Amino acid sequence: MGNTFSKTIRLDGSDNVVLALDDLPAGSLIDNGLKLLEFIPAGHKVAISDIPKSGVVTKYGQTIGFASGEIPTGSHVHLHNLKLGNIGREHHIGAHRRPTDFIPEQDRACFSGIVRTDGRVATRNYLGVLATVNCSASVARMIADEFKDLRDYPGLDGVVALAHGFGCCMVPDGEAHRLLQRTMAGYARHPNFAGVVLVGLGCEVNETESLMREMGLDSLPNVIAVDIQQAGGTRQTVRRGVEAVRSLLPLACGVERRPVPLEHLILGLECGGSDAYSGITANPALGVAADLLVKHGGTVILSETPEIYGAEHLLTGRARSREVGEKLLDRIRWWEDYTARNGGSLDNNPSPGNKAGGITNIWEKSLGAIAKAGSTDLNEVYLYAEEVRARGLVFMDTPGYDVVSITGMVAGGANLVCFTTGRGTVFGCKPTPTIKLSSNTPLFERMRDDIDINCGVVLDKTSSLEETGEKIFRLILDVASGQKTLSEGHGMGDWEFVPWHLGAIT
């Protein structure tokens, strides 16, 4: 007889699989005396009853797929024997709405923010040099490099150059062009930028003049545009760009923080490099923190449309109105068409790392990912990089690719990001600080220089979800008030500006 282990967890009483909490050898006896027929890697699923061919496989109390063949009790359930099918979910828009238990205003938490002259509130204080096209990327960086020494600029977090890989050879006023302009304008208006210099080449589709005009940036005194061709080349543009940054310094230097209510905090939620533990530790703990933020008057953005696929009914049931629920379903249908047109499917997500960590398909990943959103009502749905105006929980349509998703949320106004991971990430973002949360303790121990909070303590049973969520909430307040995250300590964020690219480049 094999050794006896108590190393599995059943997430819902109706589940016919359990999750391995450690590597489990074949022949081991697990909970209730069940004998394993094969080796089960940590984080992977074990059948706890016989599942017939085409039978439903359930986890989180939800369908995550169908058996592609007979699955005997004690077998590994993963890519080789689990498939997607016609799930037939019912969306029941608004059926599960419930009033949010808001904290009385006089008892709500505050953070120490930077209040701009127009009333917007920042968590960081940068000046930005934004390249409108890849042709101006190097010049934008040359301008920012002139301000590496910040000793003469009190209160300034830095002058950062943000560049991207396109900006030309797209359809003028087409979907890709409009999306890029919306993203650029969102960064130019972001409260964490005291001012911005836009750097263009002069002949691109996304030229500075049209960007300023179409997006209403030409009326903003803290946004200045320079073009390389008009200035007379690289050296002259760098000179003009440096002069423009210097003219913006009075807006940034000497600012002071003061207590402000959490209605001025917009938190972007992200998960990447996930494993099977993400959906039971880091994501639901972040969901607890998200609920607390909403109850204190703040806003949280859930994103990554491909990573709610198969679990979207859990959001539409919480939609504040039929209009909001239908907006979300419209984006799901758009993605189904978009992936089909490009020869793919939404089950192309999870990534290889997700699958190695025990996540088999997109339904399973989505059910874990959606836990980040907590339990409050869904108040609005936004397109990529649209300005977020509603409070409470909102959704933004973004790809699942982390850097593209976060770029969209920051463009929409997120002034802080929480990023959960089970496999590990070293992501950082400018101008918005990023808090990283691990789903398991071994990852936290291995990457202590990058992970701000270990949510593996929930799995270790040394802390509850509620206690861990409260800890995340408190760190959110501290970081919003100026405390540096580990990624900020590394200087991360100069290269992680990646707008979503749609359409053909001609």
C-alpha cells in the first residue's frame, strides 16, 4: 500500500475532481482512501469518481469541460482527456445583483495623493515623452535621457519615454488608428503625468497634429508636440524636446501629497503566468481587496476578455442593467468572430505555462481569473483604452496578453495595478505602480525580489482569504500614497507600453 497523503482540495461539494496540493506519486492514497492510478503533478486535477465519455467535469461548482474518453477514479484529468463542447450557459442578466454594503463616508479610508490643478488625483508624479510612431522612438528616449539626474527636481518620480512598435501604414481613421489614438490620448491625460511631450516624425498616419486635434489634446497646457521633420532632424528635435520638458517642470516639481478619498483611486486587476492555485489563493484574495476598495468608494477594472470566456455568466448575472450585460456579451461575440477570422479560437489561451501549472482550458482559467473581481455589481463595460468614468466594478475589453491589457487599463485611467501570478512575472509599469501577488509560497520564496505579497499563505493555512485580502487592501493604500513597489525599485516600466494592435499593416 502506498503512503497516505492529505494533499488535495475539493473546491465545491459538487466537483468530481480535486486539486493536488503537492506532487502525488502513483499508488498514493489521498483523501477518503482514494488510490491514485498515476502520478499527479502539483496543481493538477484528479478524478474522484468515474467519469464516462462525454461526461461533465466540474470544478468550482462549474462545468470546465467534457471527458474525451472514460476517466476512471484516481486518474489525472488534463489535456489528454478533457475537451470543450457546447456548454449552454445561461446568462440571466442582473439576476444576481445585490446592494453593495458601502462604508459610511465619514468612516471611509483615504490615501495620500497628488491633486492636480484640474482636480485629478495622481499616485505618482512623472513627466512623459511619448513617441507617436516607432520612427520617433529613439528620439523620444534621447530627450528623456537628458533628465536621468533628478536631484534638482524635488518630488518628480522621473521623466519617462514610452515608445511602441507601430503608428503608420494603417488605415487612416480605421479601427487600429482610432484605438492607438485613444491609447495615446489616455496616457497624455493620465493624472500620473504632470505633463507630456509628444514626439512624432512628421509624415506618419498617427501624426501629432491630428492626434492633438482629434483627441482634444490641443487645448491642454501640459501637452506639447514636436515633430522631427519640422524641427530639422534628430539633434534639433532633442533640443526642442528638452526645452519642452523643462517648460513642464514647474507643473511637476515641489508637489505635495494630501489625504484624498478612495473615489480617486482606480485599480487595474491583472493575472498572468497563472497556475491552478491562482484561482483559489491570489485571485480570490485580490477579489476581497477589490470588494473593500469598492465599499470605500473606489473603482476596480477587470479586463482580459478572452480570460472571462466560459465564465462570463458570473459577471452578467451581476450586471447593474440589461444594457451593461448586453455590452459584455457583445464583446464576447466580437472575440469569437475575431479569433475565428484569424484561424484561432479562444481556447488558444491558456498559455503553455498555464497548462504546465495545471490549467487545462480557457473555461477553467476564466473561472479562476474572474475571482479577482470580487462580488460587487458590474457597473459598466468599456472598450479598450476608453476613459473609465463609472465607479465600483467595471470591465474593460482587452486581450489576455498582460502588457497589452495593462496598457489599456492605464490609458483608461488606472492609477494603480495589482497583478497576480502563479508561475512568476517581473512586470512593472510607468506611470502606474504595480503590486505583484504570488499564488503559492514556493514562487514567493524563489522570486522575493519581485513579489510584493505572498497569497500562498492561504494554501498553507497560515492566513485566511479575508486576512490576505485585507493585507492587499492596506498595501494598495500605502502604494497609492507613495510607497514603492518592488518593480519600481528595479526601475521597471520603461518598455512595457504596448498598445493593442488590430488590423493590417500595409
